[in-house]
Amino acid sequence: SLLFPEADIPVVMVSIDPGRDSRWHERLGAALTPLRRKNVLVIGSGSISHNLRAVFSSRESDGREWVEEFTNWLEEGVRLADRERLLSAMASAPSAARNHPTDEHLLPFFFALGAGGADGKGVRLHHSFTWNVLAMDVYAFGEPELVERLAAAN
């Protein structure tokens, strides 16, 4: 509503399947890339880190080094357009399981990655934390010209 107050752009909402992995969600997003040519906005909404146990545990929530390490690893993968690295995040990223004891809050990231297209670039538009351990990063994926414009405006 803030980006398009006139509600003049179609939006697609798709639920994730927590029984499927990052690659399945990336393929699901990729199947919707033709919608971009029709000016349909595709959004993946989750959390780039999501460990509620750490929020309520004083010994884990006083530092966020492990969250920063994970989010920086993902951002580097996006910046390098390293899809394989990103798709293997839960197996390869530092502190992945600590950031996502279950990955359903990260799966929309892979959906958005796929919807951005195989040739789509990505950029982190926002990076912040809530309660020291919940990273609230925002990414955009898509045509290189659009992503570059968003990055410049950021």
C-alpha cells in the first residue's frame, strides 16, 4: 500500500510448502516470471533470520554476530549472483540452523529469487534487526536495469 497507494498493480500471493526445499521454491518462483512482463508484482515475505527461541533467551539475544555472519553471507551470494550458493544456504551458510531452526521463514527468499528470473540480478535494499537476532532484510530481484535503479535509490 505504501509503494502503490492507488492499488494499480496486480499482486500475486503464493504460500510456501514447508515440506519442500529451497530449490523447489526457486522453481515455483521461476514458473511465475512471465507475470513480470504483465506488470505483476511478485513478493516473497518471510524473515532473513528467524529464531524465536533466541529472542526469548537472554544469553542468545545479547549478541548478533551469528545473525550478521549469516545475513552477510547471503548478501554476498546475491551480490555475486551465485544461485548455487544461495540455494544451498541451509547446508552451507555459517550458522544457518541457528538462524533458522526450521526454514519456512527463509523459503520465500528462494521463491523471490526464482521469480526474479534466471538472468535477474539482486540487491539488498534494507538491512536491520529486531531484538538483536531477527534480521529484517529486504531484497529485490529482476531485470538488471530495475535492480540497479533500486540500488541507486537506496
